[in-house]
Amino acid sequence: MQKKISHTTLCCIDCLNPELAIKSMQRSMAHCSYDRVILLTNREILCPGIDVVFIAAINSREAYSAFVLHQLWEHIQTDFVLLMQWDGFVVNPMAWSNEFLQYDYIGAVWGHHSDGFRVGNGGFSFRSKKLLMATRNISLGSQVQNEDELIGRQYRPMLETDFAIRFAPENVAERFSFELTYPVKQPFGFHALFNMWLILTPAEVAPYITQLPANIVVSMQFLRLGVNYADLRQFDFASLIYRRILALDPNHVEAKRRLAAIENPRVPQRPISRNEACPCNSGQRYKNCCGKDPVVPVARGVTRGEDLQWMVSVAMRHHQINHLVHAAAIYRYVLYEQPDNAIAMQYLGVIAYQNGVLDEAVTLIERAIAIRPGIPDFYNNLGLALAALGKQEAAITCYKTALEINPQYVDAYNNLGLGLEAIGYAADAIAQYERAIALRPDFPAAHWNLSVSLLLTGQLQQGWVEYEWRLKAPELAGREKRFQQPMWQGEAVKDRVILLHSEQGFGDAIQFIRYVPLLLAHGARVVVECGAPLARLFQQIEGISRVVVSGAPLPEFDVHCPMLSLPARFNTSELDIPRDIPYFAPNVALQTTWKTKVNATDSRLKIGLVWAGSPGHKNDANRSILLEQFSALASVSNCNFISLQKGPSASQLLQAPPSLALSDIAAEVDDFADMAALIVNLDLVICVDTSMAHLAGAIGVPAWVLLPYAPDWRWQLKRDDTPWYPSLRLFRQHRIGDWADVFERVRQALQAMADEKGLT
């Protein structure tokens, strides 16, 4: 499996052990591809596939910190760098998430801190080029400090405020990297020898074990690797490890005892007390480390078949609690010995689907169906993978087959609704969601999906009621428990402080912050919590008492409310949508600054372009397009095209169609306040469905929004306007995936606009 990690350089800085660094990098390259792989070292080394760049020797932690802070940026041309070390770090493709691309800094969570600034343990870290440029302003000072402490703690407020640097929240950081042992966390980068069972394929184990140097073989971590293999009932591998230890140290008591237990299963193994030190050498008590394992090893089976059946059950339990990396490793071990195990094969296909490796997912699940037809779960999961590939008709057929086998299959009804909605049958989708809810009334996903279809078809008031179920869905469930204060349900708020907090994307926050004047009219005092890029923009709204950046300490408040619950609280129909636009007034000084930069004296139409949203968005493949598709507009005269694109997709400017003569000033934009001041100087914005559409609409700038065939609920169906933003015009796909027709209609409309401009 080869996982593409886009817009990213894999980088290691090492002047002490470059040979080991290369081995770690090569293993990290085995199943992941990057835009570039670079080793910065003071040695002359040749290594295919790795750019070895000579640097002056780095011989101290202080020198390393200074280099990372002040010089690393010179060597990175991509939007992000994945910074790693040689000492055991291996990148695992199964745990990569495009969600990571939404942040400028992700490092492990420090266990020894207890405040809100715990993210930043940067031995293995993900950093944006934007962050690398910003850290040039950080001084090491007179006291020696590690660069990760400086970035993640001392200078974090400055980086967030002055440079709009986005630090990953703790739950994301924990999925990215950790300093604990299996199976407490499921990271993207593994740090420790005892986790190698998750990385190595069965065919790689023996060569790996025999090639390790003596100092590794005698370590506690190597013994723990053997214990993990034994717990997994991979007794041959565990025996090989114990024998390797004993070859170097014949008197190693623990290795002798464990090897004897494998060779003679009647020899009991001493149970580990919950309060004694964990044998993985983590320094923690067993109950707080490996003892947290939800899988408790039991006696080995009478036959190897029983052992393998037990392994499948273990993998499924890991799968159920979202330990995908662990589950996938165990499924692979089962299939190594039983290539026709349909259960392991199907669920390995499900994990491939969950990780976005869709072709492999379809292949595995189809093979499982060929081995064991008639299992409804197999067809349902195949449908999900096909739907993710855009093969909605084939997916619908799979869901229907699953329902033929089991007419009470609630999840299949829900997925059938999603499939029907994706091909434009929203009314039929509503019927399927209602069937799912009739069978399982407390099914949050079906209620949430029903709400989307209701809103999409203009049934707003009923839709808002159902939309509240999103707060019980796995994606958002529990987020409100961080507040001790109650959630506002629409009761009187006169003289009370209400905290409004964003919960989804930037565009959602921009759209629903419009309700602030209604709360003020009811006598409330309003505090807003939002992402750093929105803070200056929201401060422009008259009447807000305070704007707090997410993660910062909150002031006292009486009640709270997610922004997307405000339409339900005000029982909003289409006629009741707050339309006091603009509800942002871009800073006059900023407007003047950007007016100069967009060349206001140019008589041509000034048109901003945005072609992609965040790659972490679940529907990004449908809503985002390529910059080259805008070349269809190049023939329109009297136009000056300006890139407003931010994020990883801005790199497409390097291959921009020459015919567009596209100018780029968006790189100078720090946040939404800057962007608002920029676009207010434009004649038109043409964008896909991103936060830019909401920003333009909120300040009354004309914008044309390019929508996929199955649009987001807020744009409804079959209309070229929207009740949310009078200045927006919608250009919809008439056929799934057909952007050419959309751009032809846009081109004609733009030509008419340019012709009119030429006549005035």
C-alpha cells in the first residue's frame, strides 16, 4: 500500500547517526510517498531517493534548536515538512489523515504539562512552511531552551496572534504521535522498538530480528516486542526474539521463562500486578500502560485454527474502538496464514476504505464476497467504498442487496439514503432515513442525514430540529461536555452572558455569526470563541463583548451555544433568515492597503479566484477543482484575474495556465480580516464552495459559487440564488462531475459582465 502524503517534505536533520537516519527514512518511504525526502547532515552520503544536503555540523541540542528555528525554512519548498528523527520513528500509512493538513504545527502531547499548551513535543512533528517562516522571529535567549518548548509554549500566543499559526488540538496530536506504549494510542508516527510488530509484515520479521545490533537486542524494548508477539499468538516470532536475546545473554531470566512458556504451554506465566512497573520500560505502572489493553491474552488454542480465530476476534475489538492500525496489523497476520479468511479480508478492506485507499478496499471486499457470499455487512461496506470512489449507482445496488438479505439492516437504509441524495434524489433519500429511524429511533447519523436532506429541499424549520442530532453523532458527540454551564435552549437571555462557539468549518462560523444582533436585541452579552484566523474579523461585529481564540482561557459566561444551533433556537424559516448584510465592515485602513496591492487604477474587471477548499473536508473531492480548469475563462477580455487561494492547493500556481495571467497576492493574507479587506476591492469573486463564498456574501461582495451536482445543504436545489447571501450567484453542475459545462456558463456570464464594463 502506497499512501500519498501531499504537499509535504519528509525531513531528518542528523549529524550524529546519519546511517540510522537513512534506514528509518527508507522504512518510512516504503509505504508512503512525499513530494521530497531530504536528509540534512554534515556527512558525504549517497542514497537513492533521498536528497542528502550538506550542512555545518550540529553537535548540541541548542544548535539543533537554532537550526530548526532559523535555517530549516531555507531547505523546504513544500507547504509542509514532516520532521523526524532516526531513533525508532517510522511513518505508518494507515494512520495518516488529511486532517493534519489543516494545521501548522502538530507534535506529541507533553504528559508533564497540565495547561492548555500541551501540544508541541516536536521530535516527530508536522510543520507548515508558514510556521518555519514565522519562527525566524523567535530568539533562543540567554537560557538554553528546546525549540519545541519555545514554539509550543513560550511563543505560542504570539505565533497564533501575529502569524495566525494553527496548533493542532490534543486529540489530533495524540493521533499523530505519542510517547507511550501499545495500545494506549494509535499514532501516525511510531516511536519505540516494541511497536515494530505494527509496522513489519510477517515476511519482514525474521530478517529484522536477526539484523538488529547487540545493544538493541539486550534492551527491555526488544523483550517487550517478543511479549507483544506472544500476546498476539505469533509464537514463532516471539521464540525467535527470545532465542536472539539468549544467544547474547544465556542467563536472561525473563527470556528463558517466556521461551519455556511457549515451548511448553503448561508452564504458567506469572501474572503482572496492576501496580507494578510495566515491563515495557515506560516508567509507568502496568495498569496505566500496557494494562490498559482492552484485549486480555488468554490461554492458547488447542489448534492453530483456534488461535487464528481468536486473533480475528482481537482485531475486531481493536477495530470497534477505532484502533485501526492495530486491527489492520492483526488482520494481515491472519491472512498470512489463512489467505482465504473472508472475515479478516473484508475488515482489512474496510480499514483500507477508512484510510482512503479505495481501490484496495473494493478489491479486498469483493474477494471476501466471492469467498463468502450472503453476508449483508460485506455488501454494505462494499457500497461505502464504491460511493467514495464516486460510483454511486453501483453503491446503491450493494445497499439494496444487503437489504434483500436483511430487511432490518438499519445502516444500509441510512447509506442508501446517502447514495440517493448523491445522485439528486433528495426526496427518496428522506424516505430511507425515515425507515432507518423507524427501526432505530436513537440513530444520530440518520437524523443528521435527514436534517441535511430537509434543509436541502427547503424544509428549514423541520430541518433545524433534526440538525440538533449532529451533537450526538460520533464526529461531534461530547464536545459540549467541556463546558460546565448549560447549553442555551432559547430561554430569556437578558443581562446574561452567552458564549457562542464554532464547531465545524470557518465558513459555517462566518455564516451563522449573523445571529449575534438577534441575541443583542434580546439583551444578551455575547462572547465568541473561534479559530485564530477568524478572530480579527469577528471583532468587527458591533456589540460582541469579547472574541476568544479557541484553546485560550474563557471569561465567565452563563450559557453557551454552538453557532449552528442558532437557526433552531430562533425557529428560522427562509423568510426569517437574518439578512442585514454586510454584517462585517472591513477595516478602512486595511481596505486602503489592499486597494494599492490589487492595482485599483487598472480599468479591467478585478476578479478573485479560489479553486479548492481544505483537503481535510470530507467532501473535498467533489467541491474542489484544479486551477487549470479556470483556463476556460482566459478568452474573456477586460479581466484581471487574482489568486485568492490559500492552503496546500495554492501550490498549483507554479503550473498556472499562462493564458490566465494570474497575479498572486494571497500569500500576503494572514487571516480573514485581511481577506475581507482585499476582496472588498474586487469586482467579483469566483470560487468553489469554501469559506470564501461565505466571506464574500457576508460583506456583500458579488461572488459566483461553483457547486457540484449534489451540493451542500445550504445551497438547496435548482436555484441560482441563495436566501443567505443576496450578492451570491450559484452555478451548478447539471451532470455529476461535469465542470466543463459549469465553466462554459460562467465564461458566457463573465463575457457579458466584461462587455458591460467596457461600455461604461
